Amino acid sequence: MSENVLLPELGESVNEGVISRWLKAVGDAVEVGEALLEVSTDKVDTEVPSTVAGVLLEIVAPEDAEVKVGDVLAVIGSTVSGQAASPAGDDSPVPAVEPTPAVEPVETTTTATATSSRPYATPVAKKIAADQGIDLTAIVGTGLGGRIRKDDVLAASATQPPTPTVEQSAPVETRKPAAAPAAVASSPAAAPSLLRGTTAKMSRMRAIIAERMVEALHTQAQLTTVVEVDVTKLAALRARAKDAFKAREGANLTFLPFYARAAAEALKAFPKLNATISDDGTEVTYHGHEHLGIAVDTERGLMVPVVKDAGNLNLAGLAKSIGDLGARTKASKVTAEELQGATFTITNTGSGGALIDTPIVPVGQTAILGTGTITKRPAVITVDGVDVIAIRQFAYLFVSYDHRLVDGADAARFLMAIKARIEEAAFEAEVGL
């Protein structure tokens, strides 16, 4: 018995895609819900799970093949007498799949080598686990069907003790004496990337991002304006409220929801930055809603899920939406609809430690806000009419905009409105203080 696996609907208005990668090979055992392959569309990359259990008998649509909703992707069948049934017209044997013993449990080890009882993990996740001695059986994967991803292993490495190596397990008397600690600890050098010295085909996701970035630069007159914001008061407010906020709302109170709140308010007062210019450049649509795109860094590249009607959400609503969309985007569980419709975008460049960036305005929008990392430094402030030096926390906010509609003065007024809101930090009621 065999059954075809069809390309399911990937979202409204998404009718076709390209096979970017097969996660299973012919002869592999497959469980219901286990990821079979990855499909790339012009809106989202997604994993396609198996709808049946059995053995992968045939891959009908190879990598790079264009497929439509309802097309046959693969054939999955059951095993007969220890061997998989061959697809019709194929006389070549398919590798047998060893059944799990009915009485004796499968022995597992604490190394990172795969066993029949080990959950499915990506190759990168396996490599990191092996290098760091992380036990994959103790990790709960966040990918489709419980698939373990790189981020899952990195998160576990912070809490899970490494698996002892042969040298570490040796008796104490056989170990070499440890070298004396250096007087000044130095930061370890970054590990060489597995991509070093290789040549690989650009992924469809990366190709789409590249195409859109070039289009944006070629069709808009873009430039960037920057302001410095004193976030000392906001940082103190957040520190006082974040634990109770997390317990009450179930969401992390990061700085990003505050920036999003201030930006959504400012967009209502400065609609030029929340607009769309027609393709022929003769009309401008000033949106009556604030749909905020939130740039998310994923393993596959930059993706931008959208917080719809952000101008109608309070701080808690923004924190929940940003946290939920960000987590699901990283886990490839976001839908195509959730990646569409942004009227303005926010990118948190500071999450990687950068002070300032010049982000590219997405096609169909007129502006994008960037937030830099927060740093502490001495500054001159006025207290009771007297200038004094104090330690303050600062961040840069920068907005790139389409100069066809937005002038430098417009951008400056928009940023100063956000700056005033953040520095005032009058969010006590919204965070429960």
C-alpha cells in the first residue's frame, strides 16, 4: 500500500512554490507530522509535514522543482516483510527499515550521534550538539513536528552540562595539571563557520530578499536621519515592572514594545511615514491604520511578520504580539498572511550590538525605523538648574525614508516625537505600576 503526499495550501493567495530542500531521503522512515521537505514561496518558506506514516518510497518533485497546490510531492508506503514496497514500475530495491525490538528497549547514549530513538535534528543542530557535547534527547525541538533546530541547541547549551569526553572521564590522577589561569581573561575567538571555503547555491529565500532590496533602492530616493535618545528613565521603569508584567501578561517586557508604542503614536501624527506611493508616482495613499512589520533574524534570512492595527494596541498587546510573531517566525510556523500588509517597519539592529544602521525602506512603504543598542556613558545633565555629570543610558534611533514624499524635516519631527515619548517614559499605568 502506498499513498501520495500532495502540496497543501500554504496560505491565502499562495498557490505555488519551489522545493528548496528535502529533509528525508528515499528509504527513510517517516512519521505523521514529521517534516518531509521545505517549500519556498515569494512570501514565506515553510516545512511540509507528512500526512501518513511509513517509508519514503519515491521523491516525485526534486529540489528546485516548481510545484502547485495539489501536486504530488512524494510517495509513502508501508513495509512488507522487513522491506519497503517499491513504487509501481520500479524494480530497484528500497532499503529496509529495521523494526524497533518489541521487548528490549533501544539503548541510547549521551553523545550526539544519531540513534533510532533520537528526535530529528537539522544537520547544523547536530554539528553544534556534537561540538559542545549536548545531549539531543534532552532537547525539545521547536521546529515543525518537534524538529530540533540550531536555536534549540544553543539555548540548551546555556543550561545543559556538556557530555563528558574521554579525557574528561579519565581518573583524576591521569589528568595533566591545569595551566595557571591567565592574569587577564581574553574573549575566545569566534569558531570558523562551516561555510568557510565552500560554494553553495543561493537559497530561494535569500534570492527573494536580494531581489526586493535591490528593487527598493532602485525605485526610491532613500536616506537616513538619526537622533540620540536618553533611555535611562525607561530602563529603570522596565526593570521595576518586567517580572510582574511577565507573570501577569505572559510576555517579555523588552524595549521593543515601548519603541513600537511610541512609533505607532507618532505615525498617527505624521502620516507621510505611514504611506504608499503608487507605482507610477502620481498618487499617495495615507493609511488609516498602523500595521507594523517587525524584522526578525532567522536561520533562513530576514523575515518581517506584521502586527496588524498596532495603533489600537496597548503596551501589553504589542509585547504579546511581537513575542508571539517573533517566536513563530523563528520556528517557521508563521503564515503567509502574517508576513503581508505592513505599512511601516521596525528593525531592532541593536539586538546584535550595533549602534547605528541605515536600513532599507521596504517596497510599498515610505519609512523604516531602526533601534540601536543601549550603552552607558557619562553625560552632562541639568538637575535643579545645575549642570552635573551622571551615568546615563543612551540609544540611537534612526529612520530611513523615501525622499520622494518625506523630507528631512518630516523625518526629524517624527523622530523627535518618539524621542520625547521614550525619554518621558510615562508608561506606568500600562506596565501595572
